[in-house]
Amino acid sequence: MTGATGQDGSYLVERLLAEGVVVHGTVRPGDEVPVGVGWTPHAVDLADRDGLRALVLRLAPDEVYNLGGISSVARSWAEPEATAELSGLAPLALLDAALAVQDASGRAVRVVQASSAEIFGHPDRVPQDESTPVAPRNPYGAAKAFAHHLAAVYRERGLHVASCVLFNHESPRRPETFVTRKITRGAARIARGLDDRLVLGNLAARRDWGWAPDYVDAMVRAARHDGAGDWVVATGRAHAVEDFVRAAFARAGIDDWERYVHVDTGLLRPGDAPELVGDPGRAERELGWTRTHDFEALVGAMVDHDLAVAGGAA
Ligand code: GDP
């Protein structure tokens, strides 16, 4: 697993360890290496494709989950080449190494690529599904699109590759670089009197936000499914950033959120998709995938966590 210490990686590690799976994960060199966690960390940079390849060849895994890379659209504009390297070329190295292991061992290797709704750019159809044209509008989406196409290329070569087109998926483990966590932490701190304002960018953007552990479950189902393919993983419901703000503040006990929320035009992004919403029908029908959290439950879980972190009166 790459990205084992990220949001999705941490949930996936827990899930696989509970199943008794032996887990190896990459950790960025220089980052703190987790110890005594039940899985084996390997300090390999995703930009070190020779190192990545050697690791896969040595471990000869049954399943490869590629969750690593630059996960933020905003950061991909600041570091477009690093984005291409970590989210485009690293997946290629993994696919190629997985095929080499499969060819050498005669044993099937299954690969899951964590793809993204950003591969669709500004889609002209709502909701998006597996047949929506891939037409990214930012470096992050372009790197993910490259990896998504390669997943199909290696599938054609006989490798079981699932490309899971994940729409936004959130949890209390999200860092504040994502708008959901920024909002829930901000609302909780304002409710507790620790802050008096929250500065955001585009409040009109509409996104399809789901519960991260559900998306990890979809990736495991995709890995274990008989057929390999593309899977849109989404809730099918879009909400505006402003809807998320209203729901989060209400959960924290604040009805007049407008008093606290300010818009900084410097936080607006070039090429920000107005609306991304996915149709999870195929994953539901073929993978038997269901969601445990709707929008209200997601907002509730994140705000309650941040209220507990902020402390003070319940
Ligand atoms: P992304 O879709 O993976 O980039 O997830 P984000 O949570 O970073 O962004 C989701 C949407 O929220 C995008 O349309 C952003 O433009 C919008 N947004 C509005 N204000 C903010 C903000 O302050 N921070 C972030 N990260 N996004 C914001």
C-alpha cells in the first residue's frame, strides 16, 4: 500500500489487519515511521520509482493499493511537476512492477488505483459515471487521468486492475487542507469561543461528499471482485460548500453562520469544477457496495469529533 499513513490508508490498514492480512506500506522518507502498528512500514519516496519497483518485486504482494500522491487540487497548481510524478508516474511504476510479479510467479496480482472525480474536469453531464469523458482541468486531475488510462492499459495486458473513481470522501482524519475539515474545526472552535471567524474560498462549488471508510470498503470490494474495471464511488448527492457550512455550524449549535464566515478571493482556484456528483449505481449493483453515512451523518461525525477536540462545555 502506498499512502498508508494518509486518511484512506489509515482506514485501509485497520480494515486489512482486522482480516488478518499481512500489510506493507510505504512511508515518505523523513516522515515519522510508525512502530508497533501491526504492519511493516517501508521508507520509500513515491518519486523513487526504482525503489518502488524493487519493493514490489521483493514483496511479491497479492494486492497492491495505490493511495499515495499529492491529494490536493490546490497544491497541484503550486507543484504541477511533482503532482505528475507522484500521482501519474508512481502508479505506472507500480502497475509495471505488479505485472512483472504476476508474470514471474504465475500468480494473479490485483491492483487498486485510487482515482478521482477530478479526472472529469468540468463534466457536462450530471451525475458522472464510468462512461463520462475523461477531461481534466487541473494538474491533479491530469495526473490522475494518466494513471486511470494506464490502469485500463495494464488491464488489457491481463493484470486485474481496478480504477476506483473516488468522489470527495471525508472523515475526522482529513487534514484542514480540505474544506470539510477546515469547516468542522472552524465551527467547533467558534462554538467554543476559541475563534471568531472562518475564511473560505468558493462557497458555491458543489461536491459529492461521502464517508471515507465507506470508500475504503469499495476499494477492497473492487480488489476482490471477479472482474476488473472502473468503479465510480460516490453518494449520488451534491451539496454546495455553503450547505456544508450551514450544516456544520448548526450541528455546533450556531444558526447565524454568516456572522462568522468570510470569503477570501485569494482562496478561489483556477479551473474549480462547479459541480461534481457521481452515480454509484455500478459499484452498488456489481460490488454490493452500500454507504453507512449520508451527508448529515458525515457532517455530524466530523463536527462532534472537532467539538470534543476543542473541549469545553458539551
Ligand atoms: P478537492 O475537491 O479534493 O480539492 O477538495 P477540497 O476540500 O480541497 O475542495 C472542495 C471544494 O471546496 C473546492 O471547490 C474548493 O474550491 C472549495 N473551497 C472553498 N473554500 C475552500 C477552502 O478554504 N479550502 C479548500 N481546501 N477548499 C475550499
